[in-house]
Amino acid sequence: MTTRNRGKEASDDRLFGDLIIQEKLKESLKDIYYLLSRGFAEKSTVQLVGNRYKLNARQQKAIHGMSAGTQQIIWRTDHSLSPEQLKDKTLIIDGFNILILLESALSGAYVFKGLDGYYRDLSGVHGTYKRVKKTEEAVLLIGQTLNRLQVASVHWYFDAPVSNSGKLKTILRELAEQNNFSWDIYLDNNPDKVLATSDHVVVSSDAWILDRAQKNFNLGKYLIEGCLNDINTIFAE
């Protein structure tokens, strides 16, 4: 796997760094929240509002990730556990989701705190995962934090069809053995369904999973707000 950075794109400071633009994003999210809370379709709503505020495709992708309606926010909040509730629990982690979020945050990319309180990024695997300079740091941060919270065990799930997922599994297994992390790592053709239907505490910021999970923990928020400094964060409100 190629070692590189998962930082900003060249245009990101122009698209997200200006305070006036950040206020425009917040205003657009108010409109999206209003419409989603009244049953409008998510994709068409984001496009409609994004066009109204003259947001380009990358900005619309960002507000799509940050958007949520009233019922989504209530469900996700009501089913979220506190850090203190994790002791002796088993966690099931949406592997690429949380790992790429932390790689992005540690690499200086913008991360986006949504209306639901979950952080998301603009990176993606696009069929292939590429290891970056911050991969090991992100993995160790997760492992050390979950050990400190005294979780019983952790099940990592990665998309089997994604290229290099097998190599990433090996990296995580080696780091787990070196650091006494109680981890099991799985490759699955449909990990989203596994997480959404699990009885364990789910770690993900994926909206589809969160809207179905019976228990979740907002690990991204816990780490970004409690363990990291100088993160380029865009807030929904």
C-alpha cells in the first residue's frame, strides 16, 4: 500500500476556510433541516438547497454528510451510549469509516460536524484503500482509547471487495498483538448490514447504519474533541 497523506485538496481552503462561506454552509443546513424534518427526500433536498446557495459539488457533498432531520437526530441521540457506559461492552467498528475519518483529521483535512453531532470527512476508498502516513497513529489512538475506556472486546469490519483490505487487516492484527488490544478483524461483503443489525455497540458515522443501530458510540467525536488538537473542523451550527 502506498504511503501518502490524506489531507486537504488544493481548493479546500477556498471552499471551506473562509468564515463567510462557513456561515453560508450553516444557513444552507438550516434549510435542509427544515425540509428533511417535514419528510422531503434527502438527495433532492441537498441538491435543491445547495444550488440555491450556489455551492459546488464538493461543498454539497459536505453539507449532505452534515445534514439530518429531527427524527434522525432524535433516534441517533437516544441510542447513543456515553463513554462511561462502554465498560465491559463489545464494540463493532465500521472500519474504513472511522479509520479514514481519523486519518483525515490527523492529516490536516477538513472534517465536518453534522447536525447530529457525528463527524464526517470528504475522503473515500473508491474501491481501493491506500495506507497513509497517519494510519498507524490513528489505529493506535483508537486502541489506546478503547483500552482506557475498558471495553471488553472490539470487532472491526471492513469491506472485503475493497482492494488492500486484506493488507489492512494484517496491519491491524499486528498492531493489536503488539499492544495487547482485544480485537477481532473481519472482512465482509456487506459490513453495513452486519453493523446495522448487531446487538453490540456500533461505531460509525454512516447515516444508514446509525438510523438502524440499537446502540452506538460517537467515537469520532470523543477522539476529535477530547484527544486531538488543531483540527480543521467545520461545524453545522
